[in-house]
Amino acid sequence: MTQGFRFVNYPTRLLSGPEAVEAMAGEVKRLGVSRAFVVSGRTIAADTVSRPRIEAALGDALAGWFGGIEKDSTYASVAAATEEARAAGADMIVAIGGGSVLVAGRAVAIFLAEAGNPFEIMTQYPDGKPAYSPRLEAPKPPIINVVTTPNTAMNRAGTGLKNDDLDHRMEYFDPKTRPAVIVWDDDLLMRTPLEVYRSAAATILAGAVQGVGSLTGNPLTDGDRLQAFRLAAPAFARLGTEEDDAQARLDLMATAFLSNRIGDVTPLARGQAQGPAPWGRGYAVNTALHLRYPHIGQGEATAAVTPAVMRRYPQPVERARVVAESLGLDISGLSTAADLAAVLSEYLRFVYSSAGMATRLRDLGVPQEDFTAIVADTAKNFNANPGERDPAEAEEMLGILTDAW
């Protein structure tokens, strides 16, 4: 008997190579737009090499450029970008940067198109009831994502904005904000600072390692998981060395893309994606940390938390053996899930520390007295848990933080 599953394939075009930015000009013409509005962070906006290339590729279609998107896609910076995009008559969004900028680009597209108040159309968390995300029906302007770091935001439809005036992110979900085009340009990848690129890649590596232990016999997901792992581990090790080149960085981009595609294949019986609870908990903790502390990125949070999650929630022995053997680890004499989990945890800790990353929350300056507040932050994360808020989860989140400290 075969396993039933659902596969959704979204129409995205991907341009990759040394002249991918220039090739974007043909995609702009194909999309038939005339008012392309760029959103980016300050670094790209001030880059005297990359910015002229992008402006030349967009040509007469360039309607404006907002270069102030902030870390974690703050609502304030997105609102400012939306105001300028609306004034420019934008009919397309070009997002250039890492995950924060790509998420911001989706938010701008939503705010331009939807008539509702941003606070009314975001995911709602009613007391004592499951969270729900309002349907966003308006057509959205097409989006081109020019991606500079490996991240899972590059071809997703979820949007989360940081807003310090609320006790949770402003979350939106709209499949119409998936990009029409993704661009991976060699020079842009190499011009991304090492510490920025490595931070993003740390999260991608963790997902690839965990993915090898999640093989199910599904021919689509298993193929993507195996290829993602094959690319990720050696490419991450090359970052910051003499072998750090466009190919290594491109391999990590491909790993992120494949990791996203896995999420579009879901078991038929469930009808929706639901990752294993331990990884969902780890994601919720990571998100809470990098939103709360400006000096902590998602990659830094991942490097400190994931080894603790792997040890705290051992995989079944058969799956853990697959991961360890794929990594070339010596597991002779080990027979329990806990022993194998300890080896895998220490492997990740070694890889991250060898790259100069902190692997304990205390080394990131996270005080234990903040744990209660961090746990509260994890309760409202739609990606980690779209159902009812289970009070028992708070103890699990506290346990993760304690183990990672």
C-alpha cells in the first residue's frame, strides 16, 4: 500500500548565476508592469556596486526605492515603505535582501492591496479559542525576490512583522504573495557580509540535519531532504575559509529552497503541514529570542537552542542512526535514543562553535530572569502552533530555555 500525500507546486521562476540581476529585466517585461518599487535594507540601498546594477535592470520601470527595512521586518518600517510605494503608484514589489526584507516585501504588497486595517486583517488570538488568520482576498502586485542570504522566507506566503506595541508579531498569510520570480546573483551573494550569511545559514543547516532524520518513504520529500543535507553540511563548513565562494553560498540557497518545497508536500489524511512538536517548539523559542533581543539573529538563536532541542527530544533510534551515519559520526556501541541524541547534539554544537558562534544562551547574554517573558512570547506564534494554546506547553518551552542556557 502506498502513502497518500498532497503536493502543491507554485509557479515561481528562478534566476541564478553571475548575471542573474541583469536577467531580471526580461522578467519585468514579461510581467507587464510599469511601476516597480524596491524595498531593501540600508546596506543594499547604499551599495555603489549592486544598486546601479539593479536600477539598470529595472530601467524605466523603476518607480522608487525604500531602503529602510529594519531587522525582523518591523511594522514601522513596513508602514513607511507602504506609504512611499502607494505614492509611487507601485504595481510590483522588488524585495532585495535577506529574510526580514523579503517578509517586508510581502507585507507591503498586502497593505497596498487590502482595504482592511492592518490590525484587523492580521492573525487573531482570541482568549480561550484557537488562533485564526483572516482570508486576504484582494489581488496582490507581483513580487520579485532578489535574495542575498539562505532563508526560508524566499518563496513562502507567511508574513510576520515585529511590533513592540503588541505582545506578539503581526502575522498574515496570503498565497498570492509568493514571488513570481526569485533571483540568486553570484556577486550579491558574495557581497553579503560573512557574519550575516553564516547566521542565516546556521538555521538552514539545522533544518537539513533534522530533515535527514524525518525520512518517511515519500518520494518527493525524501528526495528533497537528502539533497538539502548533501548540499548544506559541506557548504556551511566552507563559509569563512579560502573555499568560501559563490558555489558554496549557492548550495546553501538551494538547501533553503528545497527545505521550503518539503513543506508543500503534506500527508493526505491531515490536509495541512504539521511538523514534529519538538521542532515547532524550537522554532517558537528561536523566534521569541531574536524578536526580543536586537543583538540576536535567528541563526544565533538556532545555534544556541537546536542542540538542546535535539538532546531533549531524542528521535527514534532508527532515524537517529540515519542522521549520524549520514554525518559520518562514530556511533559504534551506542544503542539508545538518548545516547544518539547526545552525539548529534554535540555535533551541531561543535559545528557552530567552530564557526565562531555561541552555543549557549548565557553566552548570548540572555538572562535567566527573562525566561518567563520569553515563554509568554512563544504562546502566540501561528507557524509553531495554529491550534489552541495548551498551558502545558509553557513548561516545555521553559525546559528548552533551561537546557539551552
